Amino acid sequence: MVRRPGKLERRRRILLAAREVFARCGYAATRMSDIATAAGVGKGTLYEYFQGKEDLFCTLVVAVARESLESLTIQRLPDDPTQALRDVIAYVVDVALRENLDLYRLFFDFWGGAAPHRQQAQELLRDVEGRFAEFVCDLVRRGQREGAFRPEIDARQLVHVFTAAVDGLSLRMVILGEEVDLRAYTACLQDLLVLSLSTGGPLQGASVTTENDK
């Protein structure tokens, strides 16, 4: 006898199907019936879990953000705060711009409309962003206590610079269609942020080596 999926499993399948359909059709063109078909459920089933397309999309974006944050926070980072921060930067760039660029593209599409659930998404994402900021701030402050990072640096402002660098590049990649060597970008961002924090001396320059230079 085949066991019917529980509510949590069915909800997870719906979200996975929604991401696939949104990525293929775009936010505006996606219909709830398309998502139901991809998830293998009736259209009415979707409304047992979500109020509509906007609510489903907001839930999807927040769920991915939370999952990414949880994956980061459970990682075993190096004891050396300098290397730990480099690893965090590499993780965020890889997850945001390599694994989830499709969601950035969809989110820009969603945000441009007069979506009634926009405030809901904003509040939920602000909570995730706040927890991420505290995670990085704690790492920077530990480095300051251990003497690895300059004590006068404002950890929270550094987080703003970090996230702006990632979000800004996603905008250029999505809107302008720029092709970016993410490996080189990661190395450059690591140097700019970590070397600027280092107590070993002033920032002398950032690595901008590309794949063609190697």
C-alpha cells in the first residue's frame, strides 16, 4: 500500500514545483493551475496551504532564505576568524548568485508589481536578514576581541557593505545580463572585506585575478 504524503511533505512538494514553474514561466505568467499540475495535486489543494500566488511566492522566497541561513549557521567554520569570514563570504556568493539567481530574477519581477503581500515578504525577509547580520557581526566581533580585526571597525556597517556587494551584483547579472566570473568576484570581495579588517596593515589592493589570467 502506497503511503500518502503528509501535509508537510505535500507543502514541500508544492514549493519545489512552484520554484520550477516560476523559473520557467516568470512570476507574472505563472498560474496556480500550472503549479498544481507540476506538483501533482488539485488546484484547490494549493489554497489549503496558501492564500494565492503571491502568498505562495513569498513563502518560497522566505523558505529558501531561511534554509540557506540555517545551512550556514550549522557549518563548522575555522577557528581563525579571518579564514572563517572568508568562508562565509564564499558561501553567500555561491548560494546567492550561483544557486539562487533565479529567485533574485523572480523577486525583482514580483517587487515591481503592486503586490498586496509585499509587506508580508518584507517583514519576513527582514527577520532572516537580521539573524544573518547578527551571525556575521558575532564573527567580526570575535575577531576584534582576539586581535585579528581592527577594533574601530563597525561590524554592522561591514555587514551592510557585504550584503550590498552581493545584492548589487545580482541586480547587474539579472537586469543587465552581465556574465561574471564568480570565482574571481569572490576572491576580490574576500580581499576587500577581510584585508580592510586586518590588523596586519592597511589594505594594499584586492585580488582581481580572472580565469584567463591563471
